[in-house]
Amino acid sequence: MYIVLSGAKKNLGDFLITDRCKTLLQEHRPDRQLVQLPHWETLDSQLDIVNASKAIIIMGGPGFQPNFYPGVYKLVQNIENIKVPIIPMGLGWKGFPGDYLTLKNYRFTQPSLELLKKISNECQYIGCRDYMTKTVLERTGIPNALMTGCPVWYDIESIGKAMSRPKDIKKVVFTPAQDPIYRGQAVDSMKLLRNLFPHAELYCSFHRGFDANDVFTPKADEINNRLIKQQAENLGYKTVDVSFDVSKIQFYDDCDLHIGYRVHGHIYFLSKRKPSILIHEDGRGRGVSESLNVLGVDGFERTFVSRIADGYNIPILSKIIKKSLGVIKANVNTEEMMKNYINEELDSRFSRFAGVSHVIDAHYEVMKKFINSLP
């Protein structure tokens, strides 16, 4: 038996991660029953079942954050009460904004670092979802980080198949960003897609839904979502709430192209061997693009003051400056870069994407190696 810790609350991406992780484990470790628990709750009251398992598997997501423990993962008050290995499966970093300076200065809290080293000592491999994450862990002194890719890379039925390179674009999915600073940029991007694909059926898909009708969505997010939704509908998009349920994105399988900010919308399309162009919000997107060898577009650029603050690498100074004056702003060149990118791919029939299937298939062997190493 494995205890599998899921981060699935509302965001469609977290449900995709959970679904793909469990499918991979069931495919390659059918000898193990899976018991799913939420990673944001403590395990103190369930230590009997936890310690009767073979391992705790942390399933995907941007979990390698500075406050890895006890911030992102509550686990237990006294970590020594867990008697079985804790093993991350395809976790990623959450560098902000996500450039080299972020990578260079990325630090874990002391409790997080202590737990990561304990995890490293008790398992053969720590599964990372991209090479930037692997670099972060190695710089921290973790020697057995293995770049498995994100579990969502792997749609088992698509392994071994070539990328689809559509001649005609009839249906396009756009996914907006969560951060309000990208709202204007997202609307400009939707206008661009409407102009480039005047006869296509266009969808604006909200992975975290529209409304704050639950404890997982702040009111400010609802306001931002509603403003984007209205703009999308004014442009002739069909707006779709795909939160909470993987089955809500079945219509993606009938679409030709994804463009937008949601990393797992991007990965889902590539896993189905369909082209997708990702707009990077932060290091999560950058890590995916670099690892899959497919170009993305930076939606952000650093503010001048944040570049200075991180350049000096004085943590308290950096924190004060960035909190008061901001770290990033929306990149004014994103729309132009995306227009050029799309036109290049239309001219070449998405030739840039032809090799993505080989990259995914090659890393699938690494993922299997990771899964087979589990106790």
C-alpha cells in the first residue's frame, strides 16, 4: 500500500496531476493499493495507516517551495513519527519570477531543508518535474534528484505516437493567467488569436473556475476572472469553467491548439501529441519549456528594482524592496513575440513541435525507472 498525497482542491491542473500519477502507479506498480489523502492536512491522526504503508508518495505540483515543510506539506508535527519513506513524484519548484537570478538565489527554510535531506537519505530517487528543479535541489545538497518530468506529460495511450501537426486550425483553447497583472496582456492575446484565426471556434478555459463560491478562491480572483470572462465573450469566445473535474476538459481532445498561461493545459495538449504555446508566468512555465525543448513566451519581465535587489543577494533587502516596489511587470513584447511564433508555426506546419513526442517518450523511461525504484 502507498499513501498518495494529492493537492487537488479546485485547480484543474492539480486534478490532472493526481489522475496521471495514480494511473502511472497502477500501470507499473499494480502490486500496491493506493490510499489518497490531501497534502494540506496533517497526518497525525492517521499515523497507524501511514506507518502500515510502504511509502508516502507526494504526487506532483510545485511543491519544492521555500516553505516545503510545514508550509506546503503539513505531514506531522514530529516528522520522526513517520516510519516509512516520503518520496516526491515529479514535483517542481516555484521560482518567482523564474529567471537565472531566481534560480541562483533560491533557498529553503531550515525545517524544509532538514526534511528534504531526510527524504533524500531514505529513498533511491527524488522525482523532479523539470531540470531547473533538479538544479535547485542539487545546489541545496540533494544528490539523488532524478528528472522524471511532470506526471501529466504521460498519457499512456499516446506513448510512442507522433505529434499532430494540423494543417487547419479549427478549434483553439486559450487559458488565462491567475495573476491580475496579466489581465491586459491576456485580453490582447485573445484579440490576437481572434484576428489570426477568424473562422476558428475559440474557447477561454478557466482552470480555477470563475467564482469565489468556495473556500479555495479569493474574492479578488473572482473579480479578475469575471472581467476576463466578459472580455472573452465580447470577442466571441466560449467561456468554460473546468475546475474540480478532469472530465470537463474532454473537449480539449477535439481541439487543434492550446495557447495560454496554464502549465497543465499546455502539458495536457503536448501529452496528447497536440501543439501548445505556453506563456510563462514564472519559473514553473520556464522549467517545463526548457525540459521539453519547446519554445515558450515570457509573459513577465523583471522590474529594475527587483533585478538590483536580487543581484546583490541580500535577502532582507531584497524582500523589503520587492514587497514595496514589486518584482515583475507584464512584458510589453509578449503579444508581438507570440504573433511571430504562431505565424512561424503556421508557415512550417508546427515543425518545431515534431520532436516533442520523442522527448516525452525518452523521459517516460526515466519515469518508469523512478516508479520501479519505489519500495
